[in-house]
Amino acid sequence: MSTIEKLINLNGRTALITGAAGGLGRVMASTLAELGADLILVDLPNTEISGLISSLIERFKVNVDFIPCDLEQQVQRAKLISQVKERTKSLNILINNAAFVGTSDLPGWSVPFEQQTVETWRRAFEVNLTAIFDLCQGLVPLLRRSEGPSIINIASIYGLSGPEWSLYEGTTMSNPAAYSASKGGLLQFTRWLATTIAPEVRVNAISPGGISRGQPESFQQRYIAKTPLGRMAIEEDFCGAVAFLGSDMSMYMTGQNLVVDGGLSSW
């Protein structure tokens, strides 16, 4: 019988993480590096990521590579896939974490439904769903011939349910249709892909609840009041889920969605 220590050990394995410079991406990178995985970090061109790379190498003595890529651009995605295949003979973990979340001042995004634009809809779907299709399709051959291959898609609780609009009252925050729809599509793609590339590769998702990132106090307090665990999430709350799905701890698990939301969706 394998020990927990052996099942969770990622020594000799390589993980690719998109959106690696963001708060969640950094925690995922640190978690997998601590378990022994070498890393390929992906984020937008001109992203300042040297500090993160140096820290990971110094703390965990793993190999860390960075490949810049704007995942909204198909040409850049194709180049990314080619570069990954050139730089490594093994890819054990693919984490599709990067997402198009827009900003409150982006035209046609954080506005009433009647004013949301097809342009922002397409941009969200390009990054949140089409890019993931591309990366999975392009990198599956590499995953298939690697040990314990696992794909982890980062979805959202808003891919599971509609927004509670009272949370947003009096703020500039919103929840555009494209974000929820693309995350819902990602969850279905996770299930579809899991049944398609089994048994060689496992495919699962994580749906985070709201992460505390300086939102208006009124929003945070309303959100907390609806959350059984009495707080918003912090990035470190996702370490366990990533370690579990990325390692052999979850070797008999595919096509599933781990909801990490403090119990918000339990009501």
C-alpha cells in the first residue's frame, strides 16, 4: 500500500500553470514546487515574474521556466504549445488558471446586461474557454506519455449558479454574463474531456468562491454574511485542492469539480 507521503510527492514531475503571476497562480506554483515539481510558468508578456521565479528556486530547489503568452491571441497560444514541447519531454500537470475578468472601466463589461457587448463576450470566451481547449488539445500528447498526468481547470462558483445581485448594490462591481457563461462552459468541457482522454489523463476542476482582494467593505460584509465559514477566501485556501488534484492523491478521480467556497453554495 502506498503511503500518503509517496502519493503526494511530485519529484521528477513538471507542471505548467497559466496566469502564474496572479495571486492564485503564485500560490499554486509554490504549492507544487514544495511538493517537488518543476514548473513552467505562463503569463502575459512583460509580466514581472523574476522575483517569484527566484524565490521558488531558492526555497524549493526546483527548475522554473517562464514562457510569456497572451492567451487571447491564437498565434501566441500555438507558439506556447510549440515552446513547451521543445523545452520538456514530460508534462505531468496542466493548470488552466488564467482568466479574462475584465475591469470596471472596460466598455461593455461591468454594465447592465442591455449594455454588455458582443466584443467583451468574445474576449471572455477566448481566454476562459477557447484558449483552454487549445492548450489541452495541443498538450494532451505530451501529457499522455507522462507519469500521473492531470489537468486542472480553474472555474468559478458563478459557473454553477447565477449571481446574487444584492451583494453588488452600491459598488462599481458586477458579474457580466460572459464570465459566468464561460466558466459554466469550462465545467462542462472538463466533464467532456475527462471521458474523452481517459484512462491516460485525468481532468478535474476547482471552483473558487469569492477571494478577498480589497473589494468594497459593503460587498465583503454581505458576502461574509452568506458564507457558512464566516469569511471570504484567501489564496492559501486553495493549496490543498491543488495538491490533491495535481498528485496521485486523486488518482481515481476524474471529471469532478471541487467547490472551495466556504460553504456558500450549500444553502
